[in-house]
Amino acid sequence: MVGCLRGFVALILVLIAIPIMILAICNFSISSALISEDSYREAFEDERIFTELMPFVIPSLIEASNATGTDDLSNLPIDFMSVNTVLTPEDWREITTLVVPASWLKQTFGETLSVILSLLKGDESAINRTISLSEIRQRLSGDEARKAAELIVSKAPECTRTQSDQVRTFATSGEGKLPICLTDEELREVSIATITSWLNSISVSLSSDELLVSDIISQDEARVVALFVRIDGQILILLYLIPVALLALVVVLTVRSRKSFGRWIGITSIVTGAVIFLIIVMVQIILLNSIGELFNVQIGMQQFVAQLISSLMRSISNQINAILLIHAVVFEIVGFILVLSATVGNSPRVLEGGETFLITEDGRIISTSSKQKIEG
């Protein structure tokens, strides 16, 4: 009766230990994948992604200049929203190429990724790093700005009569906002010169050749991320220790022989590995469904964002699955070895005088001839 009760308690402990161990492994796999540089390098290894990012660079620079600069761009005669309204993403890509080299964009992405990974690893000092803007500022204040302004005007639709009157009024008085449209030859130079000055103002408003990461990510936000990482690390240790302690109790309660140990721990290990394999399959199914939903009725910028997210999801899930697979294989191998050792029957042993005996699972010594328990 006592043996049955111990077995029942041990079974309950095992059923508690398995999901906690799996939770710990999943936590470790996700954390490792998120802070792995390979996860992001794999997602952004396609050079076309940087080309697709081009239309969003100038808007990002304008936001950065508004956040860190001394000049208020809203007071300028050019309204960015009016520019953005008349230009397509393809137009922006062509215009941005003039002032933002692809090499700078790729380098900046690498530096930004390094900062993010450092923060995820708990390094708060990463926000003190800088991003170089010197090349962009030079282009925004040089001949490239003039070429970009000419391109903006040429890509804009022809002015309506009202817009032509607004341009003419602006040319004579300098008041109001300049409409973004293709004017006649007489007024076109006014539009080009004004847009050129606007691009120059973006360069000036950046105020420095280097942008501090702390201007984008505050110290408080960095501390929150670092604190979250530390707490997650402590929780992870706890999640690993709890199932180990529970299995130790199982050993104390039920294990009386090598065979018993192999059966309890081996089967627990095999079940854990099998569940991990099942999780890997489920992750793949969920990933395929999620990617399919991302691309439903997505167009333009939404299509690009969907492509970017799907690349990240695939890359991170590949890293997670690789770590899960290693754990699953290790658990299955260890479990198989333990169960195999438990299935090997105890061979009779010989006492002095020629009498043979067996050691039972509960540690008793039984004579094979008399079937009686041998004392001592």
C-alpha cells in the first residue's frame, strides 16, 4: 500500500516536472534566438530589403531632426505631408538614392542592430553609442539636394490653376506654404530653390554629424529592457531548478535500484523529448498560417512590411527550432539509454557457499532457490 502511494505521488511529481521543464526549454530557446545576431543577419541577408527601405529613410531623418534639432521644420514653407502625398514609393526610392547611399544604410542598420542586441543582453551603456550622419548631412547640403529637388518637382503632378496662383503668390511675397506640383518654366525655379532650401534645412536641423542612440531610446527605456532581461534570466534558472528538484523527490520516493531509476527518469526524459518535437511541428504550422495571413490583401508599403516581418519570423523561428531540436534529441538519447539499461534483467549473483540471489527493485535480496528474503 505504501509503495503504491509513493508511486502515485511520484507520478504526480513527474507530471508537474515535465511541463515546467518544457517551459524552461522554450524560454531559453526564445531568449537565445532573440539575442542571436544570426537571427537578424539571416532575415536581412537579402540586399533588396535595403533597396525597399529607401523610401522611408528621409521621413525617418525628418523625425530624427524634429526630435534632436534646434530648428522647427514645421515653420518652413514646405510641408512634408504634401510632398509625401504626391510622390509614390518608387519616386521616393529614386529621390532618396541621391542623398542616402545604400552602403550608409547597410552600415547604419548593422550599428543599430548591434545596439539592440546589446540592450537585449542587458548592456545599458549601448545607448551611449552614436550613428554617423556626416555623409547624409553633406549630401543634403550639397549638389545632391538640388538634384533631389529637381526630381521631386519633375515627379509631381502638374499644378492646377489655384496651385499656380499659390506658387506665384509665394514667389512674390514668400508667405504661406509652397504647393508641390509641376509649374511652368517661369515658376519652376522657385519651387526647385525652395525645396532645395528645405532639404538643406533638414541637414542643419540634425545639428550634428553624429546621432546619439540615447536621443532615440531613453535611459529609462534601456533600464527597463535590461531589468526585464535580468528578471527573465532569474526566472529561467528557477524554471530549470524546479523540475530537477521534483525529479530528485521522485528518486527519493521510488528509486530502489538501477532498473527503477532507469524506468522513472528514462521515461520522463523520452516524454519530454517527444513533447518538444511536437512543439517544433506546431511552431512550423503556426508560422505558415501567420505568414499566409500577413500577405492577404497587402499592397505597397504594407506588402513590404509583411515581407520584412515574415523574414524575421522565419529566421527567429529557425533559431528557436534548432535549439529545441538539440534539447529534444538529447532528452530522447538519454531517455533511451536509461530505459534500455532498465530493461536488462538482473542476473543472479552467487553468495559464498554457492547460493544464488537476486536484488529486487525495492532493494531486497531474494534467494533463487528458497525464494526467501536473505537477511544482511
